[in-house]
Amino acid sequence: MYGLQDKVVIVTGAASGIGRESALAFARAGARVFGGDRDAEGLAETRRQASAQGLRLNVSTLDVSLPNDVEALVAEVLRSEGRLDVAFNNAGITGGAHRIEDYPVDDFDRVLAVNLRSVFLGMKFQIPAMLQSGGGAIINTASVAALTGPGGMSAYAASKHGVQGLTRVAAMENAARGIRVNAIAPGWTETPMVAANSRQNPRFAELARTAIPAKRSAGPGEIAATALWLASDAASYVIGQMLVVDGGMTIGGFEP
């Protein structure tokens, strides 16, 4: 369906949530998948689920905010497969819920490192690898927080606005070189990260639920399906876009 048979794919944040579902979905589509995350136990569970479905899935423990770790993962893929076709830079954290004047500086820096610096580092090493074999597709995970200003989540919102900017620059620089770069902006999605954020910021959680016209959250598989489409030739003329997948959450307005 997606034409991803034997494509070589990197998925970060593969230990849970959207990353796990995406790694499994790419593998089901016939791709050769390398899943990365700092959570070794979560990665082991992802690999166990892949094995239970008869899928091949390689996993690597890394910190996506560290250049040496990211470079090593790309190098491992090239040594193993000789090329890189698709990268889904998905790893991320929400950080704490604090007003700006109360936000711990170290926590702010950590959120930007994991959510934004990691996307820069990913593309820094993925783009040269893709150019070796004639191009590819990169998908970065942004968020509806790249379009809004959720109170208490300054670091998260800043990082996701930054992901959109990085995506546009990378798309402009690489469109003529055969590399398509796009972003996904998920809305309220049932993942462990969102569940944890809901517990620490219940007012935001309630607003998110009542503001979704679809009257439900997304499943991680729905975001994974979007990533597969963006990686496929079906999206061959989609470049530099941030595709919002939010059940209508950011439409605004009201029902009649």
C-alpha cells in the first residue's frame, strides 16, 4: 500500500507510544526498521511485539540529544544496510507544567534538547546518509503546541514551534536534492507521555478533551499511518508541510 518494502527506516522514540506504533507499522509495511530510544526496557518490549508479529526490527539505545549517539545510530544503519531511505524524528518529552517565571532553567534546557536539538542532530546526520543513495524522506514530530500556547508548557511549545521552523528550513535546502522533509503535529493522542502530562496538568487535559470536535483522542496507530503516508511516494509532492492530525482540535469556533 505504501511502497515501503525493503526501505531502510530510522524511528526515534521507539520505546513507546507513537514511536513504537510507527516502528511496528513500518516493519509491517516491509521496511527494515531501526528503532532508537534511551529507554532500553521499552525498546525490548517493542522488539518483543515485533517478534510476536513475525517482524524484523532492530533497536538501539541512545540519547537523541547527544551528537555522538545520533551519529553512531546513522553509522550503524549504513554499515548494516548501506543506505538510509526514511527517518522519523519522533522522540520527545513534555517537561513539567510551570508558569514561565517559575520554570526551572535546567528543565527548560532539557526539553529543548530532547525535542528540538534532537531533530537538528537527526537531520544533520541523516541528510548526508540519504544523499549517498539519491534521496529520501524525513518526518519530524511537532505538535498542536506548535500552533497554540498551552499555559504551563512554555518549553514544550517553544520546542515544537522550533521543530516546525527546522522542518521548513531543511525542506527548502533539500527539496531539489531529492529529500522531502515534513512534520506531523499530533493532537491529543493516547500515549504514556500524554497520560503523564494529563496527571500533572489536569486543566489542560480537560480543555483538550472538550475542544476536540471528533469527541475522542487519537490512537498512536493513526499518527503512525500519517508518518507512513508522508514517507511514501504517495506524498511525493508534499514538501515542508506540518500536517496537523488532531481530530479538529485546532479548528476553533463552535458547533451550531
